[in-house]
Amino acid sequence: MEAPIAQDFHRWISEELFDHVPLAICVVDPKFQIVEANDRFEELYGEWRGRFCYDVYKGRNERCVRCGAAKTFRDGKTRQREEEGVDRAGNATHYVVNIVPVVRDDGEIPYVIEMSRDIAELKTLQRQKLEAERLAAVGQTVAGLAHGIKNLIMGLEGGMYVVNSGLQRDNNELVASGWGMLQNNITKISSVVKEYLSFARGTEIKAEIANPVGIAQEVYDLYKDLADQSGISLVADLQKGIADAALSVNWRALRCRAAGAELDQPIDQKAALLEGLL
């Protein structure tokens, strides 16, 4: 009973499997002419008889510059490549092709078999993923811009508050201090806008080492008057002599310190007000 089953199985492989696999298969000779192809191949690429592989796959009238079949004919190695071409209707195709040599006992390679799988849907998903990532990056950029602009606006509001306070009290020293804050923040706005324009032009970003004390002082100056308006006492306890360094600001620690709370304690009501400032 086993012999007939084995014979039927081998006959099915040789006569049926070729046309039933979900792959487009063609057989190419050393002149790059297609000598055999399965039904799936003909469905995708149309009439192949008497035509060259580069014509059927890509609509070209000469062999491809990076021809995988030519390399396999030379070295007898199996290859897998990702390719682009056109289908029978002239639409762009993306496919992965496996190139396998047919090797005779004497080492001669009379044919190579090319088995290709359509990956157009995968490419569409990849493009959608890239687009989603791009939109996410745009969203993060916009959020960062908004936060930075908000900080600059708050600096301007703080300067305006000091100027108005000086005018109301007829205190020229306060007016001069507030005007200095306005000038400083206007300079920052100009600098930020120029940096964004430079980034948009593709200028290479140059990182610089900064002084932590200087940055902390800028943060203090930026929020002190706004904190005063909210009834929050913002104190700058800055150590002198700290060397320049690369710095990443821990905003939660800054909020807690400003509120007089420890990192593991809940932020109180005044700290919650400060949360809106930072």
C-alpha cells in the first residue's frame, strides 16, 4: 500500500504543487529567458513565454544592473532579495525573491528558479507606521515648542508685572529691573526663533556644556515674580564654584524644593500652583 501512496505523492508534487503554492515561480535560463512559470506568476505578471525575466518583472529592455540570477549562475549560491517591479497592469510591485540554482552532477547550472512573494501590503503597513511616527514626532515637537513659548511669555509677564509695580509705586529702580527682564526675554525670544529657523534649514546642532548655577538663576529670575503673585515664596539657594557640566533638569525635584517638600511627600496646594508655572 505504501508504494502507490508514495508514487501518488511524488506525482502530485511534480504535477500539482508547482501551480498550487502561494508563490510566483519561474524558471530562467542563462540567457535570462523565462522557460517555465506557474499559474500564480502568470496571474501577476501576464504572458511570459518568449520573454526575458527583466522584461516581465520590471518592464526593462536590458538586464538589471544588480542581477541576482546572474550572480547565482556564476557562483551557484542561493539568494534572497527585495525587489521592485511592475505587474501585468503596469502597477508598481514590491516582492521578495528567492533565487535557487538547478545544479547538474557535473556542476553545470542550466537554470535558476526564482520564487517571489508579494510584500506590497507589508510596505503599505511600513509606510503607515512611518507616517504615524512622523505625526507623533510632530506632536512632540509642537508640545515642546508650546512649552518653551509659554515659559518665554511668562518671563515677559513677570517683567511687565515688575514694570507696572514700579510705575504704581513711583519706584524707578523697580521699573529699571522690570525693563531689564523684558529686554532679556525679548532677546531670548529672538534667539529661540533664530535657532528654530536654523534647525529647519538642516543646520547641524552643536551641543555646549552649560553652567548649572547660571541655568538655575535664569529659572529663578523667570518665575520669581509670577510665584510672588501666586503667594509662593521662591528662594534661590545657589552654590558658587560649581563647574560647567552637561545638565538634565529634574523638574519634580525643583517643584518640591520650591514648595519646601521632600521628593517622597505629596506636593501641597502652593506647589500645585507652582506646577502650573513650571
